[in-house]
Amino acid sequence: MNERNSSQGKKRRIPLNTWIILAVVVALILLVLGVIFLLGHPETTATIRDLFIIVLAVESLIILTLLAILVYQLWTLTRMLREEVRPILRTTNETLNTVKGTTEFVSRQVTSPAITAASYAAGARRALQVLIRLAPRRK
């Protein structure tokens, strides 16, 4: 019963190549029919040609407008980069130099003396350990 339900639920898929071939064949048929119609009706052909010229002119105006908007956006982006990002980078560089100086100061004034004191303490502890081992043990 499960096999029957699963086979009914699955639809047979048509390969993509078949759809592409079908679309090309339909497009060719429409093209041939369109050419035959246009050759038989010259007045309609002239009207369709004029409509296409108008549509292309409007499309060209739209593309030109969008291109002008794109150029303006690029101009404002470069201006923003020049006026806003450069100062941010300059401030970041100054902060980095400050952090570098602080790190060097802490290293010289705090870390080095602490390491020296820790090494003296370790040496003293080891010396005491050696002296305690050498001393005679009482029972």
C-alpha cells in the first residue's frame, strides 16, 4: 500500500533540455508566423515599426536618466569617502599610536620591574631551599 501511495504522490518530471527545445521551437514558429503576417500587411508593419521606435526612444530616455542618477551616486560616494572616511582613518591611526606608546610605557615602567622582582624572589626561594636541605636534620 505504501508503494502505491508513493507512486501516486510523485509527479513525472520533464527534463530541462526538453523545455528549452520546446521554447526554441515555439519561438521559431511565432517568428515565422509574424514575418508572414507582416509581409502581407505593410500598413500594420509601418505602424508596429513606429511604435517600436517610440518605445526605444522612451527606453533610451529612462536609461539616460538612470545613468545620470548612477553618476551622481558615485560622485556622492567619493565625496563621502574623502570627507568622512579619511578623518576616521586619521583618528584610528592616532589611537593606534597612543596604544603603542602606552604599551611601551607599561612595559618599561611596570612589567620589567615586576619581572626583575619575580626573578629575585625565585632566586631567594631557591637559595632557601638549598640551605634548608644542607642543614642537618634533627630527629
